[in-house]
Amino acid sequence: MADLQDDLHSAAEVGRVDDPLPEEAVVVGPEDYEPVSDPDDTPLTRARAVLAAHPVADGYSGLPAALRRLPWYDLDLGESAVDADVPRLRKGQVGAVFWSLHLPGGPGGDGAVGATLEQLDLAKAVVAAHEQGLRPARTAGEVADARNCGRVAVLFGPAGAAALGDSLSVLRSLHTLGLRVLTLAGTSWAGAAGLTRFGEEVVREMNRVGIVPDLSHASTPTIRRVLTLSKAPVLFTRSAARALRPHPANLPDDLLAEVGRAKGLCLVPLTAEQAGPGVRDVADHLDHVRSLAGPECVGLSGTYDTGSAHPQELHDTSCYPRLIAELLRRGWEESDVALLTWGNVQRVLRGADFAAHTAQQRRPPSTATITALDG
């Protein structure tokens, strides 16, 4: 990350548900999209106009862990030590962002529950300290409210599966505290062989409370089982196309097609390692995922403040209009761009809430334990 700091500008520049949806729920589809007028008709001008109406919902940020290493910071004024202060979020026209609670150095051991709670506590404190620019959100409606108030909505998650400590009670407690996404990898019940019986019960309870499954870095058997089992849409918070770049977290074409059929959402990371060294490489992955999974199943994952190198043209969150301009040059319809940046994440959040509403009518909180189910 250090080699990218010279590129930073100063702050001054800166679901699938079996039951019908509730009657009050309104999901806006592509047919309801109204094109944005563009008097200058240049891709960058058009990109900014589209983003003004449909801002970026960024699927992954490592900011909480990055801030933990700093002795002092002010995200409202501008902070050159990170990629995503408030001025650059606004310049990049970001309307919502998921803050990762993943633990540095891996999934964690016995201390993972406490360490995740500390990350969550820090993240909530940061939002509270920057209330002029940031607002916490848990639902699609709260995300939209934050945007309408001129704030960037912050959603907490993903966290690692180890954060549960193999306890469904801890899962429910984390949800109550604000967790909205959980990565299903790196545990005995969600490993290389797939989900165990307890792992399946975790997914059912996630559906019941409204936590979205994240399948980036999960094994193929786990991915396929969750796609079949989950009644809510799933996320891949950091997965591009393996056909274009053979990274282990990227998805092969057959899985991308399955994600499309299940109406999941693949969030393509803006990193050199997974997508390539240039903005055109990232756009290639977006094209590929859209062609296989469909325009309603592809989104954006900045993956900023994670220590990953980014394409030179996308070195921080202020650069999103450059990527959208590249897509418009390639002939993307503005309606598909609106889904990519905002609509698809909103659909997943709504789907998780609808699935939870349905499941809570059908079953009480699960009392299952890993000892009882997996022996």
C-alpha cells in the first residue's frame, strides 16, 4: 500500500424467497430506470451524472482495521493515510459501503469472537464520531435514508465465520449489534468438504435473522450447497472471473452461471491481484461476470484499505467515475450501470429482510449446537 500513497490526492480535492413479498415492498427493476440527461455527452460527464442518481454501493472496505493502526485521524477533514476518507468517498460518489470486520492474519482462533466484537465496536465508534459524513445502516431502507440525508451509509460486515465461536447464540447477538454479512469459510463446519450439518443450520439461522452469506474464499462444495440451501440472496464480496485471472477467490464460469441462476451477487474487487493492473482489466471482469451471471448479479467491491495494490487509475475511492466512464465507452446501458452501482446491492439487502420476515413466521430461534449435530 505504501507505494500507492504518492498517488493519493489531498483532502481538499475532495432474494430468493418462497412467499410473496410484503405489500409495502417496492423493488425497482431495470424497466423503471429513466436515462440521465447528459448535455456534454462525454463518458466521464455521463458517468458522474449516472452516479449522482445511482451512487456506488461499495461491497468491501478494510477501513476499520486500517484506522486501528493510526494514532489520530479525521475522516471528515481528510486522511491521507487511508484510501477512503469522507471527501474522497463523496468525490467518488459512493453512497454506501460495507466495512469488513475480518481479522488481520487469518480467520482467528479461540479469541476470534472477542476480536470481532472489538472491530465492530471500533467501527461503530468511528461512524458516530463522523456523523456529518457517515451514518450506520442495517437495511435497504436505512441505506436509502442515509443517501437522502447526504451521508454515506455504513454497513457492518463481512465478519469471518470464526467470529461465531461455533454458537448460534453468538450469531444472533452479532446481528443485534449490527452485523449484516458473514463469510462462510475457514471453520470446521464450512471448509474444503463443504457444509456440515451444523454449517447448514448456521445458514438457516442467518436467513432467519437477516445476515447475508458471503461466499468469497469459500470452497466449491460450500458455495454449491449454500446456493441451494439459502432462501436469501448470497454475496461474493471479493470475487472476479477466474477465466480472466486465476486467483483462488475468483469464480470459474460454471459457478458464475450458477450464481446467476440463484440470483446471487458477485462483487468484483478493484485490485490488481484479482482483476488486473488497469481500469480496462477491471471492466473486462465486469463484462465477463455480467455476460454469464446477468446484469442483476454483478456489483463493485473497492477492497480499499486492505493492503492490496489497486490499478493506477483506481487508486482510491474518488476514482469510481473513471471506471463507470470506461463501461459507458464499452456500450453499457445506463440502466445496467445503475444496477451495478446501487440497485443490485439494494436487491440483496431487501431479499435478506424478506427471507428473515418469512422465516421468523415459520420457526423459532435455533437451539442447535455443533456437538449435537456434528458429534
